[in-house]
Amino acid sequence: MNENLQEDWLDARLRDEAAYVDDGGFTAGVVQKLPARRVRHTLRAAILLGVTVVASIIAYLLSGGGWFIAEEVTRFALLPLPVIWLSAAAATVLVMAGSLAAVMSRTGGRLR
Amino acid sequence: MALTDADLVARVLLDDDHHAFAELVRNHQSSVRGLLRQLVRADVSLADDLAQETFLRAYKNLRSFRGEARFSTWLYRIAYNCFREEARKRKELVGIDEAQLEAEHDPHTTDPALRHDLAHALQLLPLHERTAILLCCQNGLSHDEAARVLEIPLGTVKTNVLRGREKLKRSLAAWDLTKT
């Protein structure tokens, strides 16, 4: 019985020791050191889309209506078949490497 | 109606709401700073630096908080890790800043002499026993929660609390424990 009273007493004194620590500007200091707020995902997507559309319009206007694309496609189609295959393979490898790099950067270097 | 820790965490994660995080800091700063002050032997400025680091790490790693434990338990764990890293860096931590501690305690709750003796007795405990006592008896964590914070087996926490209590009782034997 006396043992229990001693334990209660000790716990009560220990809790007293944990008196409230006044904030005193601590919270403000922490908040000040937080990294700047992230731009929201939807806003970020809208900005990216807008920039892409504007850049496309500018490129279209500056290139005289995009005729160069049709010209380059025609020229590409006239190349020898092995060159076309090689170009396609190189493009595939580049896209895969880019995707892999993007995934690894998102997962901090881990693939699983 | 006051928001729960879970609500505030959700707001921070969804909208990066700094106000919600400030509310979390406000709610828990006292217990985290109090624990760190006791761990670093009451070097108040070091304890507050560690507490700030604790909250900044908590913000950075908030996505890893799964809500399985209480938010405070998760914070204590970060705080304890900050303390361990600092202790490893410094090897030896500085002495007690008793004057500042005295100034922040409510002088009416307990006899100042008893409080002094208790603080001294606590500082004399080995770190593992002191930490277990602080978490379980002072901050109200269960043995299981303290085991998770300290990353040690449950049985070890129980033993450390038991031994710490015994030593405290011996140190404070001069006080009539059941009447004060």
C-alpha cells in the first residue's frame, strides 16, 4: 500500500516537473524556417500546359505555318531503310533512358 | 471545434498549409522542448535548437507519419534521434542551466527544494533510465510507445523504468514520499 502511494507521489512530482514551457516565439521561429510553400499540383499543371500552348503557337508562327515539319518528314521517309530503323532504335533508347532517370529521381535512386 | 492532430497533418499534406503546421508546433512544443531540456541536462538553448530541428524534420518527413502511433510519440522519436546525433557529435553534453529552469517553473506547484532534489536525482540517473522515466512517467507514454520511440525492446524499457524509479525513490528518501 505504502509502495503504491510512493509510486503515485513520484509520478505526480515528475509530472509537476514537466511544467508548461511557454512558446515565447518558438513556433514563429520554426514556421519562418519552413521551406517556401509548394505550388499546388493543379496550378503547376495549368502553368505547364499554358507555357506549352504559348510556345507551340510562337513556334508555329515563326516557322511559317509549320511547313518545315512536312518537309522533314518527307526527307526522313526517303532515307534508306536501315537508317530509319537505326533512328527509331536510338529514339526508343533515349525515351527509355529518360523515363528511367525520371523514375529514379522520384524514388531517390531506388527502383523498388 | 479544435482540430485533431490527424486533421492538421492532413491539411499540411494536402495543401502544404503552414498555419496547420504552426498549430501542430504550438500544441507539442512544450512537451518536446521539455523532454529535450531534460535530456541535454537543461542546456536550454541547445534543447531549443534540437526542438527546432525536430519540427523541421517532422515537416520534411510528414508523409512517413502513418498515424499508427500518436503524433506526439512520432515527434518524441524524432526528438530522441536528434538528441542522439547531437550527443554523438559533442560526446559530452554541457551542464545544468538551473537558473533558467527555475524561472520557467510554476513556484506554487511543488516545494522548490523538493523540485531541486528531484531534478538533481533525475540528472544523476544513467541516460537510458532517465529517458525511459521521462517518456513514461513524465510525458505519459506507455511502455510500448516508449519502446518504439527509443527503438529498444519492451522488456528493456520496463526494466529501465523500474530501476530508474527505485533510484529516484532512494535519492528522495529524505522526503516523506506519501505526505509531501
